[in-house]
Amino acid sequence: MEEVFWAAAGPLIGDDEPSAVLLAGMTVLAADGMLVNLADTPANRAMFGSTGTADDSSPFPQLRVVALTARADRAMLGAVLGSCRAGEQTLLRRLARRRPDLFAGRVTCFDRNFPGHELVTAILDAGGHVVARVKAGISLPMAEGGGRLPDGSRVTWLNAPSGKKEDRLPVRVTEHNAVLPCGDGREVSEACTLITTLLDHEAAPAAAVREAYLTRWSASETTFGEDKATIAGAGNRTSGPVLRSGSPRLVIQEAWAWLAATQLVRASAAAALRSQAAAARALRRTDSAPVTADEESFTAARHHAIRSMTSTQVTASSSLDALAAAADAAARAALHTLNVP
């Protein structure tokens, strides 16, 4: 099932599509992690552990998934699985070393739980770049002889584990205020500090770095939320999403199958955008704008996929003509999942 996942994983639309995000000419991706509840068996608890309690008394053992996703069509480019005891930084660093091609020539965004010298170095070694938020209290001194660049950013460094000055990792800092709701009708301003390994302020201005980072939520959190919605019925009414396998080996198999299936649902929806029916729909719009991936409903696409599989007449012995006809019908049906007039 892991092989099936890697066969399905990858970008679903081109960099020239309206919903694609680029920074300094490179595709912007997001890296983040999620915990998924597992069936509470002794084997699962021993292998994967649980979070939230020191004595492992949480209701469910949990699997940690760290994935690399794109805002454009919320495609999943790669993932790595581990126990909940494994840190997100450790797993992402493992992914960068195993699959450097996923990071090469791309910009990876991640939140303040991730930045670290070793992880950023691993992505740089893979040929990629980083935009990341940093926690409050982390020292980011002004570089010697440096000052504010024309875009308002400045150059600093991340200290190396060795403590040696020559091992410091140069990064550029951008700072801005984010206005957040308090919940009682008021709003507060919170300082947001980003670092990037893109040191050229002309190729990647501070404003562009900030806008690229803001796509992280849509790329990671929305994708994970949609994925978890597909397994909501596996647990009891109060447990939320739970993978059902009772042994660790089957948990891993089920997890890869789950990630592959959700990626294939999005691939089906992306294929509908390239159909003749999608082009005809665009012509009926007052502005003739093409239908984009942002206008698609994952839930509706999943329901169409399920109905297609349960009602199709296509079998393993069907001819190529029958397969092509079924694919065309599926693409037409998928257009009804678009949230457009």
C-alpha cells in the first residue's frame, strides 16, 4: 500500500494554474504533522504509544503522520509515518533524507514547532528552501555589519548544535503583525516572526514571503481535516476518527491506503478540471474564467467516487473503450462537485 501511495502522490495541477503558489519562481509547499487515533489494542499501544498523559492512559494509541502538501488542489506530495513518540522535526528530516526530490527546487513552509538547524540544513542539502515561523523568545540577532534591507527584512542566523560560529546557518527575518479575534468581539495584534533561507530580498521580498507562509494553513490544516473526515465513522460517537486495524502491521497498511485514497479523490477532481465539460462551463461564465481547484468540494468528489465504484459496470476484463467511456462519465459527474454557479 505504501507503493500505491507513492504512485499516486505528487502535484495535481501545474504551476501556471491560478491556485498554484510560487515564491522566487519555486513552488510553495507546506509541511505539518497530525495524530490519528488507533484501535486500542495492546499491540498498537506498545508500538505507537499515546499522548497527553505520562502513564500512557490516554483513551487511544496514536499514529503520527508528517506530510508535504501543496495549496494547489491540496495535493499530497509525500508522507512519513511514525509513532506518536517520534517528533515532527525528526520525521520531516527523515523524509528529506529519504526523498530529497520532494524538496528540491521548492519552498517548504512550516509552523513554529519545526524550525531547527538540523532540519533546515537537511532541506537545504536536498536542494530546497524554507519559510518558517519561529517561537517567541528565540534569539535572532542582527548580523554583524548588517541592517534593515530595503524590504524591511534583515539577515541573521540559526545557531548550530556544535556551537561553532562557522556552523551558523544564515537566514533572513521578516516581521509583521497579525490581527487575531479574541472571541468576545475584540481583536488583538500579535507579532509574527518568519525566517527564510531565501536571502535575496529582491527575488523573495518580505511581503511575498509573508503571503507564501499564509498559504500553509490551507495546504496542511485543510488537507488533514478533509482526510480525517473520511474515517469519522470508524470509532464510536465520541472518539472521532479512528483507524480500525488492531495490529501495528495492519495499521501501517491501512494508513498508507487511506492517504493514497484521499490523494486519488483529489486527482479525480483535478482531472475534471481538464475535461471538455469544464471548458464549456467556463464559457458560460460572464467573465469566461476557468474553473479552479479552489472551487472544488472534496466531500462531494468523494461521494461521487464512492457512487461510481459501487454502480460501475467496468470490470478487470473491460475493454479500453469501456474504461475511457467510464472515465469520461466520471469527469462529467465530478463537475457537479464544483462550488460555482
